[in-house]
Amino acid sequence: MEGPETACFEKLAPEVKAFLSQLRQTPQPAISSENYQTMRQFLISTVKNIERPRFSGTIEDRTIPGPRTSVPVRIYRPESARPLPLLLYFHGGGWVLGNLDTEEDTCIALARQTPCIAVSVEYALAPEHPYPAGRDDCYAALLWASEQGQTIGADGRRIAVAGESAGANLATVLTMMARDRKGPAIAFQALFYPATNLADDTTRSKKDFGEGFFLTLADMEGATSLYVPDGNDRSRPYVSPLCAHDLSGLPPAFIVTAGCDPLRDEGEAYGARLSEAGVKVKCVRFDDMIHAFLLLFKRSESRLRAVEMAALALRDAFAGAP
């Protein structure tokens, strides 16, 4: 009898099937306290070899004030004679891996297509800086965007947040923090395959795709244990937004999930919860993709479509912002 893993695999795009077939021949160890530094350096060296896409505008690296120390950011500013809205972008990597180079293609595409000023944030990583250090760096970036956005040609009254996986988790957590702390106002959130519940490993998609589809259950547990060492913290709303009792008053959301992603179900469940709370939500599943497809398959039709749809949603949100 055909299982869900086989049925899902058959729907995947050819480039994804080829990637997974190669991965199964040379399986990689799960992220852990013993190997995270090696994995971090491998990702950094791999991304550095990728050619930066063209961008008609300026790209600037700088630091902004943070709660502990300064926070590195990279600013993508399209050519414009008037202030542009501002998008804060948070990279993926399980709160342990990733840097300003990781999602540069996506930041450039969103800045160009929206158009907006995209600010990629290099928040502090675990295990050197476990929860809530990275989250607090991201909130500091939000405050800076609101208070100092005009210094980079941005309209600080029109701010959105976005991210991938762990970065999407941080993005939506920021919307809750901003709501609870009475600002700054966030006009929109774009969440690519978000991690929304670190306290639950029993979803159907985690059972079906937790092995053999790039992101594994062991990876998730390893990253979570480094980011949130105290298991009692994993169900806190600012760690697992799906565990929040109240999701009302949050900004409209665009959520992207992948068909064979262990995080698929919790991302879609979060979208449903937002909708039930009266938040305007559009959730789109790409059945031919796996987790991290924006990073892994930069020329795939689904990746291009996902970014295009996010840019359109951001454009509409910024146009309607006060």
C-alpha cells in the first residue's frame, strides 16, 4: 500500500527529487551541540560562492543598537525619489545557522518587486545566545525601523516583517510583541514555512515527512534544544505562537507552506488560527516543494511564484497602510 511519503515524493518537482535522491545517498548528521559550528561554517562558505543577483539600488551593511550589543543589518534600497516602505527580514536556520548572506536573493527580489527597502537582520544565534536573545535583537530592529527608518529613506509608518522557517517564527512573534507592547505598528507579515509550535512533534506532517525530506525530526529537536534549552519555555507564545490563547489584533498575513515539509501542518494551523481570530490571511501550499525551498531551489518556478505572490501581498498591504 502506498504511504503518504511515497505519494508526496511523486508530486515533487524534478529538481527536488534529484536533490533528495542525492541527499539519501550521503545522509548528513542532525544538528547538535557537537556539530553546529561545522554546519554553520559549511553553510557560510557555500552561500559565499553563490553569485549575488543584480540589484538596481544600493546595498549597505551597518550595525544598529541592540539590547546587548550592536546588531548587524544589511539594507537593500531600490532607487526612488520618495520614501519607501520598510521590510524587516529574518533568515532561517533553526535559530542556530544562517547570516546576512543566506537569504540575499529573497531580500533583493522582495525589495525590487514590492518595491520597498528590505533590511535583513543578523540576530544573535544559539547556543551561544539562546532564547530570548535572538528574539530581542529582532525587536530592537523593529524599534530602530520605526524610530530611525527615515534616515535610510524609509517611511517608518509602513513596516512589515517577513522570514523563513525560524526567521518566520521570529517575524510573527514580533507582531505579537508589538501588539502587546502597544507598538510599533506592523502593517503585514509574510511567513515562509514558519515554525509555529516547538512544543509539539506529533503533527501528521512531522510523522510523514520527518525523515527523508531534508529537514528531519532530529534536526528540529537538535535546533530547538539549542535555542530553547528549558523545555518549559517551548510552549510560551513568544516561542511557539500557535500556543497563544489570543491571536486577535495581529497584522494581515501571507503564509507559504511546502507539501512535503514537516512544518507544513503547524504553518497551516497557524493560518487557520489567525483567521479564526479575525486576521486576514492567505495561505498557499506548494505541493512540489520541501522545506527551505526558497534557499535550495532559487530558479524553481514555485520559488519564483512564492516570492512574487509575497511581493504583491506586501505591495497591497503597504498601499492600504495609514
